[in-house]
Amino acid sequence: MTAGGKLRRWWRGRLSTRLTAVVLGLMATSTLVFTVERRHAERSQLEEQIQDVGTTLATTLALACPDVIAVEDVDYALLETYATELVRQRGVDVAFVVIAKANGKTLATHGTIPSGDDPGIRVFETPIVLRPSERQLGYCRVGVRVDRWHEHLAARWQRLATELLGGSLAVALLLFVLLRRMVGEPLQRLDADARRIGAGDLTRPIQWSSDDELGRLAATLDRMRSNLDRSHCELADQNSRLQELDQMKNQFLANISHEMRTPLAAILGNLELLTTPDADRGESLLALRRNTDALLCTVNQILDMSKLQGGQLHIERRPIRIRETLETVIAGLQPVAIDKGLEIRLHALPMPDWLVTDGLRLRQILRAVLENAVKFSEHGTIEVMAVIIDPAPGRLTVSIADHGPGIPREQQTELFTAFTTGDGSLTRRHGGVGLGLVTARALTRALGGELTLTSVPGSGTTVRIELPVTVAPQPETHADVDERAGNTVLVVDDAPDIRRLVQAILNKAGFSTCVAENGVAACMLEERQRQAGRPFDIVVMDIQMPVMDGCQAARRMREQGRNQPILALTAHATADDRTRCLAAGFDDYATKPIGRDQLVALVRQHLRTAAPVN
């Protein structure tokens, strides 16, 4: 490394080193300036003193000589005595004295006159004037030695320089100690604290007592440490939460894989059995129905939870038959309960026939809670109690009590955490993905109600559902369409299997059906039938189709003058899809897959409320 590089490295080192160098430089500079100025002043003062001494000697001698020089016979001895006595009395180092007449004749001398210029002798000359005539008789010349004066001044300055240097070093050392104590050490402490914080030690606060700039800097650094510590704790909590969520995700994926693969295995296996000649078709068909229902329930729970978390759940309040709704849900789970040796009993106190609420969501809530009761009960009876409290404004309360093993208190809150089950081990006795009660409570709250759970280990569990409802009058309907012959339904879907399935369900329910594979074909059929005076009583149409989709076809039909119902039957299941369908001209919206009874009931409902077609 070069000398310049070493110097730069040294200069970029500790701040205290740089401060010391700066202080020493300032002290050296100030001392040098003071010394030069002082030396110049004292040298000037010495020169003035020499000038005064020399001039005074020459003038004094000149004043004593006129009377002696003015006479004819000059007393030379007296002149020399004057000169010698003057030198003696003054105590000045005089090299020589010369007294001469105006014409240059030397009258008296003292000392040795140099033959040439001597830099160590300063010569002073004063005229000898006779008063009062002011006639110049001669002159007096005095040579004063100044080299000893200069030596004395140099020695004095050497002592003074030594004293100044020592004083400067003492002051510099004092300033260095003060700066190190007041600045260097605090900065080193701040540096150590900053390095400690940088190394990750955020728990120890920075202790500082002064209120100066360094104290404020330390306070700012401590606030930064505190903020970093808080952020670190928050990140640690978030990381812990993310790890928990990751574990929950892995458990959910394992559960969902089990809950979907198990019914799929049963469906595929029973389909293979149905292809064999000696298969028990009745048992295989029942197994297919049970497992498809289980698979559909799992998919619906996941989709509903996704809608709830995304804020896309659509609530549609319509008049429903409350007792019929309860009986339908119970009837759907009664076969599973019977297989386990259980009995589901409905106790419904007298209540109005029609209530206004979201019937679909209510059935989902009841089915989820009742499925849980059937799943965890091994024997006994499941009691379903329904009652209306205060008909106006109205509050429906449904309690479902089982005789299962009960739930420990520490696990009750976990049941309402998404994807969490009471037992996550491989040896658990009951399946499920941990969404049943979570979805039920979320749907209940979306309807403005509340779902609560009480359980005693060994004595069973009771789930209480409370929903706000209003009593609805008997809906007005037109003539019973089920008794009228020739009710026609146009089924529009690009999937042949879906067209065949919907057509078979509606034909078996007593409707006449016609099919189309896309929106263009549907509009052509509907236009031809309308011009012939026999428009379709209702259109059941898919949304996503080639050539022309369902929304475009519904708009076209409305533009052509169709006033009869158009129903959307689609696999798109978000709230935005429903809004888009209703805006396009559909009267109602149902999602695939849809049960036979639900489809027939939906078609009949809209045929009842629609004006008869002439």
C-alpha cells in the first residue's frame, strides 16, 4: 500500500483520532502564528530600543562637545574623557566613538573603528552645533554593537518557544482528553449500541443521560431500536401464524384429499360393478347417491367458505314453507341416520306456514348442523326443535340436540376455525374437512342471526340457531300448472350429458321439453315458437356456451319480445355471475350440480307465479 493510501486509511479510521489530529493542527497553527507575530513585534521593539540607545548616546556626546571644540586650543584629552565616561555610564556595548570637526578632522576616538562594514555594529551620527548661532562645529559618530542584543533575543525566543510548545502540548492534551470524554467516548458508546442493534440485540434499551445533540441522537437511535424490536416481534408473530396456517393448509389438503378421494373411489367402484351382469343394482345406485351427495357437500362447503371470505355471498330473501324446509332437510339425512341406528325427530311448535328468509342458505345451515349431529352420534335420538319467538318482527329458533360423545371445552372454539377438526390424526373415527360448523355459523351471521354451541362431554351437544324472519302472506299463484297439459320447457346447454339429464328430469315430472345446444339455436327455436303462437312456458339455459353464450341469448330473447321466465342453470357460482345473469334478463339463477327435486321445484315455482301462456 502506498503512503497516500496508508494516510487515507488512517484518516478514515476512528473519529477520535481525526479529532485529535484536528486539535493538534489547530494548536500548532495558532502557536506558529502567535510566535511569528510576537517575534516580529519584539524584533521591531529591539530595533527601536537600539535606535533610541544609539541616538541618545550620540546626541548626549554632541551636546557636551561644543564648548571644547569652539576654542582655539582643543582639549583632546577632555573629549576622550567625555566619550569614555559616556560609554561607561550608559553601560551599552559601544564599539567605538568618533568626535570630528566639520571639515572631517578627527578630534577624539574611543574603541576600535572597523575598517569596513560590520553587520554587528550599528552606527549613529549626530551633528555638534554651537548655540545660539546654530553653527555646526563638527559631528559625533557612535558605533553600537547589536549582535549580542540579537543573541540575547534569540536565546529568549528559544526559551519562549519551548514554553509555548510545552503549553500548546498541555492544552492539546487537555483538549484531547476533554474531546475524548465529551465526544469520543459517547460516540464509541453510540457506535457499540448501533453495532449491537445491527447484530440483532434489540431488547436492551440505550441508556443516556445528557440532553445535548448526542443525547438526542441516542434517543432517536433508541426509538429506532424500539420500533425494530416491535416490528421484529410482529414479524415473529406473523411467522408463527404463517407456520400455523401452513400446518392448517397441509392438514386441510390431507383432509380434502381424503374426503374427495373416498367418495370418488366409491363412485368409480360402483360404476364398475354396475357394468357386471350379477351386480346388485339397487345397492350400487344407493351407494352412488350417497357418495355423490357427500362429494357435492364437500365441494359446496369449500365454495361457500370462499364466497364468505371474499364477501361475495349473495343473500336473497323470499317466502318459504318453513315446515316443508325442515322436513326436506331431515328427509335427506334420514337414510344415513337409519343406517347408524339413529332417529331424527322434528318438534315444530305451531307457526306460520310462510316465512321470509333465504331458503337456500337456511337449508345449508340446517344440513351442516344436522350432518354433524348424525356423524358424531352413535346411538339414541337427534331432536330438532323449531319455534317462532315474537312473530312480529319474528325470530326463528331451531335447536338440534344429539347424544354424541360431547366436545371438551378447550376444543369447542376450534370447531369454528376454518379447516380445523377436533381430531387431525390418521386414526380419527369421523371424516370431514372442518368447514361444516364454520360455514353454518358464517351463513347464520350473514342472515343476521347467531349460531351457538353448548356441549357436555359424555352427554351430547346442542346447537342453537337463531334467525330474524318475517311472516309472509300466502303467495298468489295462477292456475295449477301441474294439472295443465302441454307445459313446454326449452333446455339449452352445450354439454350433451347435461341436456339429456335435465330433459329426462323434466319429462319425468310431466313437462314437454325441447333442447338446443347453444344460444343461437335457442333464439331461433324460441322465435319460431313465439311466431307460431306457442312460446315456451319457460327456458332453462346454461351461461357458458359456444357461438352465443346464455347472457347474450337472454338479451336477444327479451329484445324479440319474450316475457315468460328464463332461468339460468350454470356452473358459475359467484355473486358477480348472479348479478350479471339477472342484469341480462334472467328471472332466476341456479348452480350446477342441482338435485332433481330442486330443479323441478324451481321450474314449478316460476310457472306458478308467471302469467299463463295463451
